[in-house]
Amino acid sequence: MKIREMRIVPVAMADPPLRSAFGLHAPYALRTIVQLTTDDGITGVGETYGGAIPLRDLTAARERVIGQDPYNLARIEAAIAGDPTAAPNRDRAWEGTLSSPVQSFSPVEVACYDIIGKATGRPVADLLGGRFRDAVPFSAYLFYKHAGIGGSDGLAGDSTAAKERDDYLASEALSPEGMVRQAREFMDRFGFKSIKLKAGVLPPDEEAATIEAMYEAFGPDVPLRIDPNCIWSVETSERIGTRLEGKLEYYEDPTDGKANMAEVAKRVAMPLATNMCTTSWADIPETVERGSIDILLSDHHLWGGLGATVKLAQLCRVFGWGVSMHSNSHLGISLMAMAHIAAAIPNLTYACDTHYPWQQEEVIVGGKRQFTDGNIVIDDTPGLGVELDEDALGRLHEQYQRAGLSKRDDVAEMQKIEPGWKPVRY
Ligand SMILES: [Mg+2]
């Protein structure tokens, strides 16, 4: 079997005005869809980060992918990512610097697994070690947000649709009360059993008050997490961590860098999780040496695919780290890739993050996937279990062209509503 075609389609999907330490989400989030077709007519799909840089890198990789056997993943990885005997590079994935061979390989690898699954009649999870679980738990991923649903509805605060609807997608949530309401809706609609708060937006004590309000509202049986995206100092991290002791399941990236994370780890009595301090294989030795983290939030887009994530989970076991999963804005292809790999990792110790409830548009047949009691259920459908909806893909590609965005820039977006805005460190 040989790969005959590699199609690369940049898309843009409506995204509500969500806040983070970096600013504000633009009205559209960008993704790239990769489709491989084999010489015997089997197609496989993958999805990754969006914008000009992934598009350029994947386009450059195309000629190295075409002609390869989709089963020969090691050779495809070497063709895209280089010498497999060399020490790994520090491949950082942050928006704006998304150029990394490891990241270019990821959507190609996912599409190859989709092909292999279809060719063998098995779901992708069965190819990654087997389904340790059939239902993969996800958490409610809450954001402070302005009123508005994004897309053609426009910028934050200038929203017709938001005035007409009254749900989590449209409503403002910039207070503890607003966030409890958002949480309740996520739990009622999707059945999520744990809650993550994207923080680093309001003064830290207001965000701690939001966690306290949720603890009050939902009780000790609903695990809570807070993620200020590294924007707090060691002292602030210690103060807020101490205040929230006993109320958090884990404390995600309160501060920046391995040395500071290690310092916070010594001062607070709860596990520290990261998707920012340790983001590549080359980061592992120093992370271990310093004792910077207790839980690694894996991400197959960032670490080089589904096979790499299996290896990463095993490494976490070696170091006694818990494993869960990080998320960016994504569509159903990535949702299913995340669910298949999470199903196959025995030591996935926490519910996975997902932005999926914030996305209103899809590129897969049947539209948006549904959560069952907070889970994505893996059935016996071969491959990832998704097919591209060509009309929907065409619409989201046109939207990409119209949106005029070539990369994610939350600071620039925030400055549109607050001129001169800069990230605030506490
Ligand atoms: Mg995070």
C-alpha cells in the first residue's frame, strides 16, 4: 500500500470571545486538515494547528509523504522529522512559532492510523495497544468570556446573537457567579464530572474566589483545576495555592519555567500539572532533575502523534507522573484522535481537557460529536470513526480565506477592545 495523495486544507471556525492570560480569542480559530489517499483508494484524515506556518510546513513535507507505505510510520517520521538516532530537539509548539518537524508529522501519522484502521477493520485505539477503556472522560473547560459567540457575529461586546440567546456560548462570564452558571450548563448539557478553569485573566484573588464559588456550588466530589497559563509569580502561586488547598485536584502551570514550577511544588501541597513547562522530549531530563511537575498534560499534536503519546505515557509511569490531556480549539477529527489515544493509555489518570463545546462548526459527516455522560465513546467503527463532509470543509476553507487571519494573536485581538492592552503578570 502506498500514499498517492496528500491534501492539506486550512480552515477557520467560529470561536467565541474567550479570555486567557494571552488576551482574547479572535472571532475565528484556525486549523489545518490533512487527508491522505492510498493507491487502493483508502482515505485517512488528520487535524492540527492552523494558519500560515503549519500550512507551509505540511506543504513542504508533502513530497516526502507521497509514495510512502502508511504502515511504515517510522520511515515517514524520519522523512519529515529527520535523523531518528539524533537527540530530540526542543520542539516548542506555541502559537506563532508553530514550525516543528515533530508537529508536521503528527497529523500525517493520525491520517496513517486512520488508513490502517480502515484497512484492518479496527478502531485506531486497537492499533495503539488496545482499548483499555471504551468511554473516555472529558472535563468541563471553562473560560472567562465576553458576551458574543464569535464568527460573523463579530467582536466581543458587539454581538447581536448574544443579545438574542442566553446560553454559555453567548453569555458574558467575568465573575464567580457567571462562572458557576457556565459550569452548571456544561455539566447539565454534556455530563462532565470535573471542571477546569482557564485563569490568568482577572486579579488572582478573584479567580481563587471563582474556584471557591464552584467548590461551594458543586461540593468536594467534583474535581476542580485552575490554569493561569504561567502568568503568576512564585509568590502569587504559593499564596493562591495555599488558599485553594484541599479544593483543587491539581494546579496547572501557575508559574513559568522548570525552576519556578519546582519552587511552587515545594511550597504547596497539591500536584502540579503542565502543558507549558515540559513540552518536548528534550525538556524531560531537567523536569525530572528539578522535580517541577507531578502530572503531564499530553498533546499528540505537540509531541509527534499518537504513537509518541503512548511512549510519553509510559515515560510518565517511570517517573511517577500522572497523565492527562491538553487541548487547543479543535474540530471533531482531533477530538476523535484524542479520544482514541486516551482510550489506549492505561495510566490516563484524569479527565481530558477539550475546547470542543466552544466550537459551533464541524468538517465531519453528521456534524458535532456528542458527549455521553461527559465521555466520548469509542465503538467498533474502523479507523478514527469520522469522514470528511466536503461541503462543510469547503465552507470552513472559504471562511479561512475570508477571515484574513494567518496566525493566532490573542494580544492583538484584546487590543481591539482595550487599546494598549498587555498581558498582566501578578
Ligand atoms: Mg494549560
